[in-house]
Amino acid sequence: MAEPILTVDHLVKSYDGKTNVLDNVSFAVKPGEVIVVVGPSGCGKSTLLRCLNGLEPVQAGRVKLGSETVAYGGRNLAALRQRIGMVFQSYELFPHLTVLENILLAPTKVQKRPRAEVQQEAEALLDRVGLLAKKNSYPRELSGGQKQRVAIVRALCMHPEILLFDEVTAALDPEMVREVLDVMLDLAREGKTMVIVTHEMQFARAIASRVLFLDDGRIVEEAPPADFFDHPQTERAQRFLRTFTFDAVAKQ
Ligand code: ADP
């Protein structure tokens, strides 16, 4: 059995020192796995992703990338974070840089890779997501869906061992959601290791190797997608999934 790329071990996180936003969360991600984290708003999904990337101090427990501990304020954090790609709901592109400059910045400045090599790779990836013609555009000239695809290419160009996606379609108009999800499905088919937080349940079902259902900071269910969506074990998961069925009916 392959060793996990990422291990989360009894993680406890509190913002105020009283309530635990993450309460003893443990799971592991093996190479090529796609873990989808779902759960009601406020249950701790974003906090979890931020902890995986060392963006938050934690009260107890540990996150490990391979054999190394990812810790907020840790001495090797910058180096470790280069190995973890993160894509945010809000794109986080630099407005004053073109698409290509946004993508090339970290691989050339931080990883010190040759510009020509990274540019070739960036252009191939932009072509793959249908955006090569936009390489010299500025973020303000792009739609939300296009910006998010650029953000994904930027993360990929760092050659991360694992990619984290935090509700990357939540700010998009419905017609743009698909183009971003299709890129992620393509990455999954290619065997990329990913942890995805999403409210898109059909997509979750299609892409997940495993679903983690988080409620009140705890992993309440952990199951393959068919099991979770067809036979949720807990009343809380059943109730959560019913809200989506109702949404789908209400939209018709
Ligand atoms: P989700 O992503 O599932 O909606 P979050 O991780 O954003 O949940 O939030 C979990 C809980 O932590 C919520 O109660 C939220 O209000 C709280 N929280 C999130 N970020 C902060 C913060 N920076 N400071 C204080 N509380 C926070």
C-alpha cells in the first residue's frame, strides 16, 4: 500500500479558545485519491483546508505532508507550502499582472526555475483549459470562470504533490461552474491528489474517491461516494443531503 501524501492526526482547532471548530479530525490522503469534504455552512470545512496548508495555528494534533509536519509558524513552512497547491474561492490573482505573469511568478521567483521552461508548461496548461488566447490579458478582462481556471493553472505550475480546492465555484455564475468543474474532473482522471471542499453534490459524487461529511467540526461520516450519497448512515447526513434534494426540486 502506498504511503499517504497527507496525514491529519487528531486535529483540534479553536479560534476563541472555547469552542472547537475542528474537533479531533483525523484522515489520510493517499496518492491519486480525491477527498471531497462536504457539510453544512460553518461546520469547519474552510478552516480544515487552511490548517492543511499551515495557514492556521492549531490547539492539538498534527498535519503531515509525507514525513514532515506542516505547522503554522514552522521554520520549513514556506518550503512545505510550495508542495501544496491551494485554489481559493476568490481566485487571489494579482490584478496588475497578466495571466502569464501571474502563473510564472512563483515558479520563477520562488522555485527559481528557468522562465522559458515554465512558460512552455504554462502555455500548454492554458491551452488545455481553453485559455491560451488570454495569456496576455489582465484578470479584470476575464470572467470568473476564466479567472478560476487561471488560478488552477497557476497552482499546477508549482508541481504540487497535493491540491486543495476551497469552494472554488461558489462565487461563479451557474454557467461558469461547469467549465471549472470539468477542469477538476480532468485532473482527477489524470491521477492528481486532491482535497476538495464543495457544495456541488453531483460533482462530489462524480469526482470523489472518498467523501468526508463534516458536522460541527467532526468527521461524522467517511465513505465512498456511492455509499455516502445513496445510504448516508447518520441522521445528520441524511438531513444535510435532503436540503440539496429540495434545492434541486425548487430550481426546476
Ligand atoms: P465552513 O467552511 O464549513 O463554512 P468555516 O471553517 O469557514 O466553515 O467556519 C467554521 C466556524 O469557525 C464558523 O463558526 C466560523 O464562524 C468560525 N470562523 C471561521 N473563521 C474564523 C476566524 N478567522 N475567526 C473566528 N472564527 C472563525
